[in-house]
Amino acid sequence: MFYYWARSIKINSSVVVHLTLSDYLDNNEKVFKSFKEIEQNKLAKILDVKDFFFSGKNDCKITSKKGQLIYNDTNHLNPTGAIELMDFLEKQLLSILQES
């Protein structure tokens, strides 16, 4: 769905991740434009994951609330990351359902 999450990550040694919010927005500009058109045409409601992965910070999130790594590699969440993302999306979905 997105161009890439992190430029580099090393699991089980040292962790190095560098993806800034501006990188994320720039690399996904076409995707976000398509999402905006879909929502404007009322074809679907798009759930924004930006706040999950950046949560008000400039660098991409790499650990859970408990300090555990959330990635298996540079593009795939591990089970810990998937569960936290699921919780984040569930809150968004409940909010949308309450609006309707």
C-alpha cells in the first residue's frame, strides 16, 4: 500500500531506521492523491495510518508502547506491530461507525 516504511532496519543486532514524515509523504504523494479522489467520490472511507507510524514525531515508529520492535524487516510488521496497528485501526473504525 505504501512505497516503503523504513530505509534500513537490523533485527537482533542494532536497530537503524530512518524514514522521516516528509519522506513518507513525498514517496506516497500519488497514493494519497488517489485516496483523496476515492473519498471525494464517496467510494470508500480511507483509514489514515500516518498517525500510527509517526504519532506526532518526525521519525518513523520502530517500537511498540512496551519498547518491543514492531518490524520483521524494512517493510513488514511483526505480530507485535500488527496487533498495535489493529488496535489503532479499530479505534478509527469505531469512530466512523459512531458518526453514521
